Amino acid sequence: MSMPEEETESAGVSGLDIASLWTVSNAFSMLRVVLVVPTLYYIYLGEEYRWYVFWLVMVMVASDILDGTLARARNEVTEWGKIIDPVTDKLAVDTIAALLVYLKGMPLWVAVAVIGRDVLIVVGGILLASRIKEVPSSNIWGKATTCVMAALLLTFAMDFDPPKPILLPLAGFLIAASFVSYAVRWAQPSSDAPGD
């Protein structure tokens, strides 16, 4: 290995080798990226395709549960997994939220709040990772926000109104709470900080 390569490797986040990228648990995470496109397409096509949307979202939720469970059970927790899982969550939630504002009348504040929070989390996570030399992990507030946002997005995509009065304020609270929890972790970095 040449000198510049050694310097780059020691300056970066350890554990981001290609071999640790290809795991069963990371494949479940990446499945969500693949499923975003047909989900957006069926939302765009309209109400007659709402059950397609429902089942695609259920597969995405199941993959989100399975990726972490499999990673721990198979001893496959990797730095790549700490990146791929939250990035695929953000990609799915943020793109679906933006489309639902446009097509289904979801309040703009929800999309702005969740996308803004996610951008700040990603930027903060990158800055923190460059300081502590490892990928920060998500926390319970981030996971709860993702779950409630999935439920809220599904109610708008399915045109199912009864849960909206409960889910809208709950989503607002969790978006704010998760942002505050990550901000506190950034202010006091440890070996485990934001990611979602």
C-alpha cells in the first residue's frame, strides 16, 4: 500500500471495506431503494392502486425490521449497514412524503419538517463520523419517527382519513423529539450518535 492510501485509510471511517458491504442484512436494506420507484408509481396512478401501495409499504417496513434483526442474529452489524439502513429509510420516507404533498394534499409542513430534519441528520452524521472515525447509529426516537411517518404516509396514500388526526400531531412531535435527541448527541459525541 502506498503512503497516500495509508493516510486516507487512517483518516477515514474504519470498517467501510467492500467485503462488509455485501451481507444478507444490507440486501434487505437495499430492497427498500428498489421498492421506492414502484411505490411512487402506484401512488401516482391513483386510488385504484392503493392496495399495491399498501403491500409495497408493508414489504418496506418488514425489510426495515428484518435488516437489523438479521444483522444482529448473523453477527453482520457493519459500518455499511449503519449507513445503508437510515439512508434507505430517508429516501423512502422523504420521496413518498414529497409526492403525497403534491398528489394527496398531505400538509406541506410534514414534508418540510421530515426532509429538513433528515438533511440535518445526514450532514451532522457525516461531520460527526469525520470526528469520531466511525459511523453514528440511529436511536429510538429516529426509529419511532420512521415508523409513525410510514403509518402517516400510508394513510394519505390509501386515502384513509380516521387515523390522520392522531398521526399528524404525533409525527410532528416525533420529528421534533428525534431532531432534539440527535442535536444533543452531536453536542456530546460518543462512539454512537445520529443516523436514523
